[in-house]
Amino acid sequence: MLESDLGFLVKGDLLPREQIAAFCKEAGYQCRGIPLHKEPDGPILAWVKYGPTVTRAEALTQDWVAKALDADPEAPVRVPRVHDFFTIRTLYSTIGHIVMEHVAAPNCAESDVELVAKAVEWLIRVPAPTSVPGPVGGGPVVHSFFYDWASHITYHTVDELQDHVNGVSANFLVCPHYSRPW
């Protein structure tokens, strides 16, 4: 199995990045992903997730989790390996593209709640590669707690993150201009 410089799974029959980006643009940026075919009626080569919030950190984290789950024969869930990540500039933003394995699987139904719960529990138990908060390879923490969903600083330890959250929470609660809307 060949791996790229970033550890991604090399797939030799992928289309050039420019062509992949053109297919995504044609599908529209309101779309979050598309199947990638060499020929319109041909087999699916890969799946492309794209958009202005798709990042290299997300691709690295997804691929790391995929490898961790692939190494565990007991894992009840599979995450697609990443083949490539790239960005393109548009007039208004940068669009990230994660080109990944296509995993043919049925859509979940309400009756699958037990299976989904088991898969989520398994994902939660996957150990992080380091104790540094944030995505694999470093970078800002992404969570709804932060304005625009991303921290504006990179934390080097869990204590730094905890001290910052506690400091923000304390200031928020004692701010004289703060008024509750309820």
C-alpha cells in the first residue's frame, strides 16, 4: 500500500486536481460532496467532500481515524481513507477538497439506532495520537463553543485550553454589560 507525503492512501487512477475541482464547481458549492467517476456511467473511483470549511486538518484527522479503525478487526464502523487534499482559491473564499475512498453503504434508518450508537461509542474510544488538543497535525480546536466554530489560537496542552475556557466563562458571567435574553 503506497502512501503520500501526508500519509494518504495513493490511488493511481484519480483524475487531475484541476478536473476534480471543475466537477465540484459544476455541482455547485452548496453541495457538500460528489462521487468521482472517470466516465459518466463508470464506477465510482472516489468521493470528494468540498467546501470553504473543509480543511487539511480535517483530512489528516479523518485519515488518522481511518487507519486506527482499519487496524482494529473488531471495529464496527469504517471511515474512508483519504487519497488527496487540495485547495483552490475562488473570488470569495478558499475551497478545500478531500478526495477519499468511496464506501458503498446503505443510508441509516431509524431502525439502525443501536448500530449507530455502537459505532459512535467505538469512535469516541479511538485514542488520540497525542495529548495536544485539536486536529491531527496541529491547528485550532473546532467546536461550537468558539466563535465561527474555531479557536483563534492553537493550544499546546489541555491545561491551556481549560484555562482559556475557564477564563472566558468567568469573564462572561461577571461582565457588567452582559444581560440575559431570557
